[in-house]
Amino acid sequence: MTRPADLIGRILAAALGGYALAYASTGALALLLPVPRADAVYISATLAFLPYLAAILWAFGARSASRAWTGLLVATAPCAAILLLGWPTS
């Protein structure tokens, strides 16, 4: 049976970590797509639910809440780095 603290950790990972992953991947995809900026933003915003869904599935499929958080941080880091560096600049 799952301990309450582990369950709360997973819920927070799914909600907060999933939002962070969706936000970062949406912004990174908008920067990386080789289409006009408005189209890139529209496409990336339309696809934003996919990383969020993946994060939710990962959070509740991982062995522990700490592994869920670690996996989400590892997945979010490259996207956040692209956003922070503003790469590629055009």
C-alpha cells in the first residue's frame, strides 16, 4: 500500500512537475520549429498536452515519488536550458 507522503509527492510531481515540463517543452518547441513564429507557437501550444500527459503517467508509474521528481527534472532541464539561452536566435 502506498504511504500518504509518497502519494502526495506523486500528485505534486504530476501537477507541478508536469506543468513545468509542458511549459518548458512548449517554449522550446516554439523556438526550434522551422516555421513562422506564429505557426510555431500555435503548433507547440496545441501539442502541450502530450508532455503533460507523459509527466502524469511517469509520476504514477515510477517506483517512488523521488524517482518521479528526478525523471521530470531530467526531462525538463534541456527544454528549460533552450528557453533560458534563447537558442536558436533568429
